[in-house]
Amino acid sequence: MTEPLDVAGLQRRLTEFAAARAWQPYHTPKNLSSALSVEASELLEIFQWLTPEESARVMDDDGTAARVRDEVADVLAYLLQFCEVLGIDPLAALDAKIDRNERRFPAPE
């Protein structure tokens, strides 16, 4: 039986994957943030010349859908590794950011 997916478990798997390949020296905040930017750009590239309507239907095409899922996975993997290296809890960071945004941008009454 596999464990349910959670952020900590995925971070642990990524850390173990990198350790098994002795990649830790390369997993600096600078390198990981650069890799994150590159992968986000690769995700953007899929949508670059699509109309808004075409972009809303990318998951209807199996090949494009697979590319989108792979790039999303790459972005998330580098973000989780970045957070692990700097000791950031990504869920707590997002929760705090939503709180700040709710104060900065109150909903109209």
C-alpha cells in the first residue's frame, strides 16, 4: 500500500532522490530558483501562442496534457526542493500570503 501524497512526503522523496545521486552540492537556493524559473518558462511556452480559448482546452489533447502535467511537476519539484533547502514551509507561506492578500484586497461588500 502506498502512503497518501502530502508535501512533506514529496519533499522527502525529492531529497532522497537527490542524495542517491550526490546532487546536494548543486541544490543551492540560487540554482534551485534558477531551475524553477526555467521550468515555469517551459510551462509558459506551451501556452505562448494559444488564444485564451485554445489555452482553456489544452487538457483535451493527450500529448499537450502530458506536457502540461510534466511541466507542472517540474515546477512543483523545484519549488519543494527550494523550500526544503531554505527551511520554508510552503503551505504555511501560502496561508500567510492569502491572509495578507485578504487584508490588502478586501472583497467588495
